[in-house]
Amino acid sequence: MGGMKQRTAQVRWEQRMQKPLLALAVAFGVAYAVPIVAPDAGRLVHTVCTVTEWVVWGAFAFDYLVRLVLAPGKRLFVRSHPLDLVAVVLPLVQPLRLLRVVSTLLLVGRRARMAPQVTLTTYVGGAVVGLMMFGSLAVLHVERDAPGGNIKTLGDAVWWSFTTMTTVGYGDHAPTTGLGRVLAIGLMLSGIALLGVVTANIAAWFISRFERDDAEERRQTALLEALMQEVKDLRAEVGRLSGADAGATAPVPAPGPVPEQSVG
């Protein structure tokens, strides 16, 4: 009984925190993008953005801890949410900004996938856009001041992210630093996984569409056959009734003269 109450409380907490955490995720994206897109912004802007990033990560970490406390089985919850635990612990081990970005993206992705109103298509589309945006910003932050680097503008970074995620790789832009290449590996693996999901989703849609068309055609064929059978039955009934009416109204022959009987 107590476990059921805890499970109910956990579900209520997750539903209640969906919208606030989504708003915090948007704030995190803005806070991460501003210092990279506008590196000449004032020190106050950079400080506010850094504080915002830590606050958002702290909010998602607090959400994980609350769900852990409310979960009926603590060990089962930890074993079934390993990425959440890694995302919470990772920035504490090494407070690198990129690790904070990765951990927050993992927590946002897990939370979005848990939302009942988020379909697979919406989740995959959001993951593609999010990875492309943060991948572009991250590689631009790492490669912009690298000696010999050729990713110097946001346009270069977006183009590189797009060609990397789609595994095209024209080679006109490529990271030269070790961290930039690590980002490229992560983006390529994520792109392959997401493209596989998208391809499977499209194939499933076409198959279901064809199956629906075949079912509709079979239904119409069966309906046409039933109508034809009904017409045949009606014709047979009309023919039978016409024959019966003809027999009932046939003229009765008039009686002939009665023959005279001879006497003697």
C-alpha cells in the first residue's frame, strides 16, 4: 500500500514538473548560446549565463533526487535510470562547461521522453534540432580560437553539424582540436542513431498506409460483392413473385353445354 502511494506521488511530481523544467531547458539554451554567439558581451552577461546554466542543471538534479526519494524501489530506480545518475554526477566530478551541457541535455531528453504528450516523432525532431544547435555552438566555442581551425563563424558550425549528423562529411569544415573531434564523434554516433529511428519511422508509416489502403480495398470489394448478391436475391424474389401472380390471375375456362341423357 505504501509503495502504491509513493508511485502515485512520483507520477504526480513528474506531471507537475513537466512545464517548469521545459521552461528551464529553454533558459539553459539561451544562457549557453549568448556567450558563444556574442563573445564580446559584458562580464555581467557572461556571469548571469553561467549562473543560469548551473541553476538549470541544479533544478534537473533536484528533480532526479525527488523522483529517487518518491520511487518505491530505490535500487531499481537507480538501475533503470543510469544516464540520469551520470548526468547528475558528471559536472560535480569535473566542472567543465561542456560536461554541464551534456548532462543537462541528457536530463532534458529523459524528461521529454517521459512526457505522455510527447510522441516519438516530436521527440526525435526535438532531439535532432537540439543536437544540431548545441553541437554547432559547442564546436564553435572550441574551434573558433584554435590555430589552423576553419570553423570560425556560426554559419560554418551549423553547416559542419548538419553534414556531420547526416554522415555526409564534405570535409570543407572539420575540427582540429581533440575536444572538437570528440564532439564530432558524439555527433556522428547520435546522427546515425537518430537517422535510423527516422528511417524506421518513415518505413513504418508507409507500411501502415499501404496496409490501410489494402484493408479499405478489401472492405469495398466485400461490400460490392454483398450488394451484387443482394441484387441477385432481389431479382430471384421478383421473378418468383411474378410467376405466382401470373398463376393466380390465369383465366378459368367456361363450362361447356351439358350433354342430354337419352331415355330408354
